[in-house]
Amino acid sequence: MSPVAPWPEALVGTPAIVVIEQAIARQRLSHSVLLHGDDHDTLAAIALAIADRLLNVTIDPQTGAQTRRGEGSFAPEQHPDCFFLRPAGKMRQISADATRALINKIQVSPAVAPRKVAIIHEVDRMHLTAANVFLKTLEEPPAHTTLLLLTTRPYALLPTIRSRVLHFRFPSLAATMNADGWAPWRDDYRAWLGRLCDAAASDKHVIADHVFTAYGLVARFAAVLEAATTAVWEQQKEKLPADLSDDEQVAIETGIANGLRARLFAEIELSTREFALPRLNAGDETARRAIAAAVEELEHDVSLLRLNLNESAALEKFLLSSLRIWTRR
């Protein structure tokens, strides 16, 4: 008997996982499930665990009892009744044609399992036409089919799609980034903020040093992101299905870079808060205003990344704004 695909260890026994396990055991899991949270890798691991429990079983026709299949089990990624839909190309969109192709696959009867499973990665990347095509399938789902929709941006979906799926939200399990050069970057960023607060704002030589340091941080950030993306892509591409198209591989690699970029910017916010906390505890009211302004600026610049602003330009904008914010406390 093949081993059961594990749930992410930190989620075992959590209310959401318990509800899903019970629904699968009772054969009552909704035909359309939205898995959302901050970390796509966590969502993908959950989707594969669900697919394994739905596909690698046999059902007694008399009693309806389920038993784990022994011979003939497949990992979900290789299972003939498990289908995947991913964004493709540098624009990382799910096209209407790709969506129709998936729908055609799930319209047929399952090959070996009691049902079919379709996993749609980053469903928020569906083109509007594709989303409308997919909506019709949600309204009239094929028999014996479970659709698993994965997204880190649930409110980017059409409201009509969100209203037709069962929602489960999961926390991010991603640990602090340990990419080469990232810990020193954060240390130097906090030290730079300290110099901004302590130096005389009118000293032109000091200001010039602050500006050069900011641009150095921008360049180092780009190097850290590139190295981290390369390392994660080398690890993940070995686990991907062999039949992925070039466009799908480009989209996955771009998604990895975007996910790492988001985590790095989130840790910049954390570092800013860590820097400000001792000053806030000391009752520094000007620091309170500065941290609020800095976080607001960072959130604004991160939102520009979703509009395809280059990350170096976004970080440059944030650091130069920080120079003004912390020297004018």
C-alpha cells in the first residue's frame, strides 16, 4: 500500500484540516474548494494531500465504505485522473483555451479512481474570458469531480466564482528568509535607519552618504532576489511534471520570483518595525509617526509591484522616501 501524501506538518490537527479529512471520509467534500492563504507552496501541498485521499481509494459499492488502494496507487502528480491548470508565459495568465482544455478532460469518466480531481494553481491569474468559461463549470460541475482552486489573492476572483466554492484559509508556513546575503542586508538596513535618525539632516556630506548607501542596498537586494530565485527554481523544477510546456515553466519561475520578492518586502517591513520598537517603547512620539509613514509608503510601493513596477524601482522609491521620513522625524 502506498503511503498517504502528508499534510503540511504544522497544519496537522488544525480545524480546517480536520474538517477536510472528515468531509473526505464521509464523501461529502464540496465539488469546488477554494484554498487560499499567503503562501502558495503551502496551498499546493494541501491540494496534493486532498487529491491523494480522493483518488487512491476504492469504494465498496454495497456499503460505500472507502479503503486505501494498494496496487495501482499513483502520486497525484502522475495520477491519470488528476489534472492541473497553471498560468503560462511571462504574463502568467491562464487562458480561455487552456481552461477549455481542462474542462474537456474532466468531462470524461475517471480512468482508475472513483472520481477526478483538477487543481488550478493561482486561479486569480485567469483571464476574464477564462474565468467566465470556468464559471459555467462551477455552476454545472461534472459528476464525480472535485475542483481545487488555489490563490493567494481570493478577492481578485470574480465574486460569482467566490460565491460558488467552499473556502478554506491557511496561514503561511514560510520561515524567515535565509537566502545568501539577506541577513546582512537586513542588518545594514536597520543600521542605515539608525544613522538617519542620529545624523544632522542639514549635513550635505552625511546626506550624500545616506543616498549612496540606499542605492547600495537596492543593488544588493536585486542580487539576493536573483540568487534566491535560482536556488528555489533548481529545487522545484525537479518535482514538476515532465510534460510542462515552456510557457508554463516560465510562469512558474516568474511566480517563484514574485513570491520571494513579496517575502523579502514583508521582511523589510518587519525590520522597520524591529528598528522602531525600542524607540516606541521609550515613548518617542516622533518615531511613532515615522514608522506609520514608513509602513504606509512601503505598502504603497508594494502595491505598485502588482502593476508590474520593477522591484528595484519600488525599493529605490521606498528607501529615498525613508531618508526623508526618518530624518524629519
